[in-house]
Amino acid sequence: MFKKESKLKRFDFVLFFTTIILCVFGFIIINSATMSKISGSEPYLKTQIAAFGIGLAVLLVLVMIDYDIYGTFYIPIYGVTVILLVYVLINPVSASEWGDVRSWISVGPIVFQPSELAKFGVIISVSKYIDINKENLNDPAVLIKVLIFAFFPIALILMQPDFGTAMVFIFFIAVMIFVAGIDRKYIITVMLIILILLIVGLVLFYHIMQDYTPNEDYRIDRIVTFFYPELDPEDTGYQVIQSKTAIGSGMLYGRGLYNGVQNQLGYLPTKETDFIFAVIGEELGLIGGLFLLSLYAILLNRLIRIAKHSSNLFGSLIVTGIASMQFFHIFENIGMTMGLLPVTGIPLPFISSGGTFMLINMVSMGLALSVGMKRGKVDLNDFM
């Protein structure tokens, strides 16, 4: 009896109920974002709620599993991850249906992105690989070995090509390695490389702008229209212009739920996925946006708390990877809808429509809660 009570006390109810509230809030916003579509909101809500239900069941199962078992099978997990990413390059869903990016595969009636599932494979396997090599992590040969192990899946994602998703991977892997205790000299070296690349990028951008013509390369178009969306207001700049208009028109309290002009009249593109924050800004205003950001702040705070007080480095790195992944999605999605960051097609956790994405987010919380059930014995600072 004492054991059960002890485990129950370690369950992070704040993280659990914050996740539930985020999902319910997402259902409401998806309903508003899709009600003006020909098919209506029903098919979108059915998919989202079904994914939530399955994800909730998986979350509860994961909480009861000792996460250390995943470390035992980190090589098979890594292998399956790589196989999925290779398979999508060889046999993707028809390009005519999903565009030129080879990111989707189908299993019967189910169509999904292997790169989404790969997030867990990479987080778990890289966490264990770092854990195994933690004593010699700052040895150049060991660090290179860790980096090759971590970045090989990213190379496969870049081949799809899916730059936005690859950036998510790069970010959370970098944070995981930093938390594991990488030497300051490596951090300074990376910062210098980034600075040099930034300078080179600005010089190249200056030359591109001398004779820029929209629609030559969609990747360049996205970068150029990030700085000057008005240069191509009917195509690559259209999304950002409409999104900023929607958010700005919401002001403090918004136009009211289901009353957004940009949203309900169809001016706002991909409003149920990539630009769903613009729907929140237009219909619920600054208050609605701050409410969502407050929920995200609570969620990230609880994840960081679990990572800091995990019983071992392996668990700490798993939750660090999850927290970093969530942060990047939130930061990039909201930033791009406000015109502060380039458009990359990164969805908003628990809010954007998408069954696979909802399931992935629920599973990530299940993993974090599982790690949290063993917290309290060792502080993360002991590893740094």
C-alpha cells in the first residue's frame, strides 16, 4: 500500500492536467478554424479526438512502464528509426498528392510521417548513447562518434527534403548534448561557426536580392518573403500577410470565437494546422494568446522540473529532448505566424490539427511522466 501511494505522489498531475486543458482548447480552436470548410468541422474533430483518445491510453500505459527498459533496446529502436526514414525516401506517398517533399508513407488507410515517429527513436537512442559515453563525452573521438550517431537520421530527413523538421531535431539534440555536460570550448567553437555562417548568409541574401524573382525556388522564396512578404503578396508572402492581419485585428479581446473575418471567410491559409495561432489571435485576441502561452509555460516548467530531478542521466536527457522539441515547435510556430521567423510548416503542439502530431505529443508526455515517476533521487547537476 505504501509503495502505491509513493508512486502516486510522484505522478505529475500538473503536467497531466495542463496537457488535457491544452488538448481541449485545441479542439475548440480547430472547430472554429474548420467550420467554414466544405466538409465542416466534423471530420477534423473526429480525427483529433480519436488521436487524443488513443494517445491518452498510450500515455497511461507508458506511465506504468519503467523507462529504463527503452535504454536496453536503444540499438533496435535506432535501427527501426533509420529504416523508416530510408523507406520514406524509397516509397513515399504520391508526390502529386502531398507535394514534392517525400515525408509521408501509407500503411493501408493510414498515412503518416515517419519523421514524427523518428523524434522518439532519436531522443531515446541518443539519450542512451550519450549516457553510455558520458564519462568521455568531451574526448574529441567520442564526441564525433556521438554526433555521427545523432545526426545520421537528420541527414535522411534533409534528403526528403524537410528542412523544418530537421531543424527541430538539430535543436533538441544540441540541447541534450549541452545538458550532458559538453565542454565550453566546443560551445564557443559552434557559436563562432554559427556567426560565420550568419555573416555568409547575409552576404548571399544581399546578392540574391539584387535580381530576385519570386517562385524560382520555394526555399529561397520563404527566406526572402520572411523579410519582405510584400514582394510576393499573392503567393509566398500571402500566408504571412494574412496571418499578421488576422492577429493584429484581434487586438486585446479578439473578434469573438467563430467570428474571425480572416478565418471564417477563408483568407487565412492552412488555418487548422500551421497558422492556427492566427485564428487564436484574431478571435480571442491578446488575452487568448497569453492564455495559451501560460499553459505552455506551465508545461515546459514541469518538464524541466522532471528533467532536473530524474534518477539518472538517461531519463534527464529523454525529458530534455522532449522539452526542447516542444519549445522549438511553440517558438517557431508562433514566431512564423507573427512574421518574426521564416515559415517552415512547423505545427503548434496539442493545438494544430493532425492525428499523428497529436498522438506524438501525447506519447511524449507519457514518456516524461514515466521518467517523473522515478524522480527525486539524483539531481541533474550531479551529471554536469
